[in-house]
Amino acid sequence: MNQRHLLIKAGVPICVFAAILLAGPSLAQEKPEASAVRTVSLASKILNETRELRIRLPEGYEQSVERYPVLIQLGGGSHFAYSTAIVDLLAKNDHIPALIVVSLSDPTPRHHYRDSTPTKVDYLPASGGAPAFLKFLKEELIPHLEANLRTQPFRILCGHGLSGLFAVYALLESPGTFGGFITDGASLTFDNSMIFEYARPKLADPKAGGFLYLGVGNEQETIPGLRRLDELLKKSALAVLTWKLEIEQDEDQGTAALPVFYKGLKWIYSGWRMPADIAAAGLPAVRAYYADLSKKYGYEIPASEKALSGRGFQLIREQRFADAEKVFLLNAQAYPDSHQVFMNLAFLFERMKDWKQAADSYEKAAEKAAKAQPDLANYYRAQAERLRKR
């Protein structure tokens, strides 16, 4: 039984219940973080060591059969802390899908220098381990995640500083392994800017595609390298690679990570939230929209009841009641056997003070819920009766 039904059965007044709905999943469905985080030790034959993973599962993972895209966050625990919070915020507001977030921390600074750098330099004795680390990701980490979690084939790799350099290296060396990249202050000038000579022949590969977000704070030693990569990508004119360079003028190396991650994630999933005018155009337009999203991200993305419901409640928050009505009616058309879609309509009509349509919608919700959830059906009927007396 979900949280909304628990609230109903507990006799929560409709005004309080409505406030919880309008506040969104952050109030209605919040769960302690600890219950959704797994710590896993992965023994690597390639690296000849054991690496610790922290895995944050989406809310409701254990109760669903859904599969989720994966975001791999390189670096320390502070990156994991803000990235999981931002993923939750954006997913609950339907800017991005729910994601599995995997943190792969560096056990020591030596590991960071070793794993992030494609070539060896004298001043960093442990450097030059990026090829082995990429092999570890491809042949051990990703297969482990796919075997033990319900994943989608779209993966995002996030890196900072030298880890950002590694993310660019992974894009060039292993096209198709990751669909999206978010880099914060990528150290592209490492080893006399070797990545640029390395990049030129690699960019000829038609599979060198995906979404690359190059973010950086006001870091004068880093920005020239990023501008150089931006120019190189423009000259390459890769049809399958979409990228964006954005400089956070008011941030520095220590604070840029947060806005870069937030903006980069929203940019990769730009268009995820269905526009209201698409919903207003009818079910064929909605299905076509989600077919385009499926092509964009490489796996089937349905026009789900949950997605349409979330879009409708967002429109209610924006006081766009007419558009919300179109979305909820479309949801009822697409999922006519769901009591939830008619409850959503009843809530909207009550908010609009259209008592008759609200009561009629509660009656329909009761009809749909009667067989499987008779107590809930009785609640819906009581709400319909209450409104008819108005």
C-alpha cells in the first residue's frame, strides 16, 4: 500500500491530503537515505585490488520492476552527497528520470592520479593508469551493476579535475560505453595537453557521440583548455555528439561542482519533462514525443501514467489549471482502468471549485478501485457525497 493510500485510510482531512499532494513526493514519499544506500566491495582482477562502491537506489526501487539509467560519480564522498540530493530533487520534479547513483571513490590520492591520467609523467610517479581503469569500468564495474541491479543501457560518467580529464578520455577511447558526461574543471592541460593530439583521430569515429557537459568555475588555468576542446569539437562537426561549455563566473574550483552538476544533469535531460502543448495535442502526439525521447537516450521510454500525473501536478503548482486538466484527461484516456487518474482529476476539479465534476471523478475512481481496494473505493464515494452536498 502506498503512502497516499495510507494517508487516506488514516482519515487525514482532505485539505491536509491535498497539501501533501501539492508539496510533491518530497513530503508524501520521503524515506531515510540509509535505507536506499548500499555499500559494496568489488574485487578487481584488472586493478589487482578491491574497490568500494556506494550505490544509491531510487525511491521505490525495491517495490518496483522498473529499470533505471546509471550515473557513476568519480571522486570523494562529498560528490556523492550532493549528487544524490540533486538527483532526488530533479527526479521528483520530473526534470530527469530516477537514477541509480554509484560513487567510486579514490581510496588514496595516489589512486586518483593513477586512475585519471592517460599517460605517465615524472612528477606523478603513479600516473598513467587510465587505460586500466577504463577497462575496469567496462569489464568489471558495469557488468557487476547490470548483473545485480535493474539498469538501463544509458550511463552518465561524472568527473572533476583530473577525473574530468578521464571522462573526456573515456568518451574518445570507448565510444558508446557512456551516453552522457558531466565534467567540472577538467584538467585538459595535463602532460602538455596530450589529450588534444590524442583526440583528433579519435573524433573521426562515428560512434564518438553522446552528451558532453563541460562546466568550470572561474579558473584561469583550466578555462583555456576547455575552450580549446570546444573549438576542436566545432571543427570536427560530430553529428552524434552534443556538447556544451559553461563557465560559472561567480564560482571557484571548490564551489563550482554543485552548479555544474545541477546544470549538466538538467542539460543532458533537456526535454525530459513533456511540454503542456504536447499533452494538449492528444495521445498520438504524446506517444510520438516519447518515441523521440526513446531514440534520444537509446531505450524505450513509455508515456507512463506516473510521468503524465507528475506533469499534471507540476502544472497545478504553476496555477495552470486548464493545462493540468488536459494532461489528466489524457492520462485517463491512456489508462482508463486506473483509479489514480480519476482521483487526480477529482483533486484538480475540487481545486478549481467545480464540485460536480469533482464528485463525478471521485465516483469513477471508486468504480475502478472497488474490486481490488474496497476501503479506498468507500473513501472515494464519501468524498463524492461530500461534494454533492455543496
